[in-house]
Amino acid sequence: MVAGVPLIDLDRTPPGVPAVALPRPRPFLLLAALTAVLLALGGSAATSPGLTPVLSAGPGVTAFQLGGGFFFAAGSGTVRGYDLRGGSAGWTRPFPQDVQNLEYDAGARVLLALAGQDPRLTAMDAGSGRTLWTDAARDTLVIGVAGGAVLTRFDPAVGATRLRSVDLRTGRVIWTRAVDFDGYLGPDELFTAGDSTRIVLVDPGGVTVLRFADGAILARGSLGTRSAPAPDRSAPAGSVLGGSRQLGGLVLRSDPAVPGRTWVSAPERRTAVVRTLGALDGVASLRCVVDAPYLACPTRAGATGVWRIG
């Protein structure tokens, strides 16, 4: 007490008052908690419920296809059909040749298998795997399927190149037309939508538009001269896109920060806002196929996975 005024020493506990230990701030605890939260957020983003695993086939799958709630896989001397709604193999049948390509038409319920070593086309009933018909002609290229028919290009060693339309259920030739050997068909979107109505044929002489159903000529025009090749509009290496590609209604984007990770996004139908569904690790995204609500991708580990979207 100085001059009748009491003094309080803040560094000392007053007599008769129990000492209380005050907690000291610990920055490392706060940092650890924040790190745990961030890791939890990152993990939840990579395992979003927008992508649900359905099944894994393989290894050794040489060709696969989605359609109508089914997944078809070829490899190791067999072709298998899986019912995705039940998650089980619906049927399995031996196949003597290695299959290099599968095509499926949901309307006709026909699965097409094109063998590689000894080229031949085999049409199977998608529900049972039973053979419907075969075409043992060599040098046959499957262009696409639509409207219950398969469009093929036949390049024989002797004779003219021909386009052929064949009924998927019976193997009956619907129509055939001779075309220029140096010509090509396009754009590819005509043969991947499953409801093609026209065929665009481009050759050195001009452009011809055919009706898919019967091969009738709808339009014809002359190019005059050979046009310059179209400019490369693909995304440059190392761009803001990160190796994006559109697949059906999905956008697949490789993660530049995490090698081998592919992010899957989809725009909302009503708002057009892009929603991230989740991430897939170790998939070969360039070989993915989609048939809503399913996505199928081969993995670098050898198996081929199927996920439910949404």
C-alpha cells in the first residue's frame, strides 16, 4: 500500500485465492485440427456418392460395351453378359477367337462381336448369348448400329469397296452400295448416337448423303478441289482444362496434381451447373464408355470397372 492506495501485483496470486492454471494457446494443435478437416474434405470429394461401384470384370478384357442396363465383356476365350441391375453375370459363352470390338443395339437386343485374328462378325442375342448369325467375310469393318441394322464397310481383295446394311436379328442384307475406296464416313456422331438416319460419305469427287434405312441418295455435292485439313482444335498440352473430354452427358478431366486420377462431372439438367460426381483412380479414361446411368472404364490394374452415375 502506497499513500493509502492498495497496489495489486498482476504477476502474483493474491493471498487466500487458489492458483488457477490458464491454458496456453498451442498453434500446433490448431494446425493439426485444420489439416484433419482438409484431409477429410479431400477424401470425401474423391469418394463422392455420385459414382457407386457396381462390378469389376477381368482381368484380360479385350473389348466391352454398355447398353440397356447390361454390361458385356469379351476376353480369355469367352464373352459374358452382366445384368447391372442385379450385379451378376447373366450368361457366359465360349468364343474361339479373340474379340477386338463389341457393338450393342438396345432396340434389337443384339450384341455384335468382331474377331481380330480371324476376322468374322458374330451376332448374339443379348439376353442369352445365343448365336443369331455369323459373317465370315474378311476385310469387314463395322461402322455402327442403328434402327435394328448394322452398317459395315467391305473391302475385298478383288472387286469394289461396298457399304452394306444388315438386319441385326436375321443377318439379311437390307441394301448394298459401291463406294470409293479412298472415301470416308463422318462425322462419327452419326454412328454413336444409336438413332442415325443419314450417312455422310466423303470421297475425292464430292460429298454424298445417304438415307440410313435404305441407302437412297438424299443429296450430292462437288467439293471442287481438295480442301485443306481441318485445324487441330484439341486442347494444348498443359492447358486450364487439364485433359478434359466430353463423353455423353459427362465430362472426364484428368487431375494435373494427382497422376492417374480422373474427375467425373455432369451438368445439372435444370440449372446447367456442372456438378462433380467424384474421382476415379487408375482408369484409362480415353477408353471409357457411358450409357446412363452407368459408366464403364478399363483400369491400369487390368480389370474393367462399372459405376452407377448419380
